[in-house]
Amino acid sequence: MLPVLVLAGCGERPQELAHSKKDSGPAWQGAANEFIAPGWKAGDEQSWERQMQARAQNQNEYLRTGGAAR
């Protein structure tokens, strides 16, 4: 039974996307819909940079636990 399990992995086919990824433009251009973050304006690169910095700081566990206050 062991040889059957070993050979079962040899028949795996390559996993590739059926379609190619298209470049949709710069990330800061974004979408104009109701799902954008408050304080961010679609098409404004500096506003996008500030929003990304704020998100990064919100995910910083060192700052969230009060480690920076020491």
C-alpha cells in the first residue's frame, strides 16, 4: 500500500491560472464606491500614502500594547 501512496503524488498537474493578470493601474487610483476608507480620496496619491501609514500603525502590536510609551 505504501508504494501506491508514494506514486499517487507523481500525477499532480501544474496549477496555473487560466487567465493572465492585467495591470489595473496604480493602487492609489482605487475605486470610486462606498467601500473606500474614510479620509481617503480616490486618485490622490498622498492621501493614499497617509492612509497606508495609518493602517500600518494600527497593525503595529508594539504600539498597540503601549511598548512605545516606555
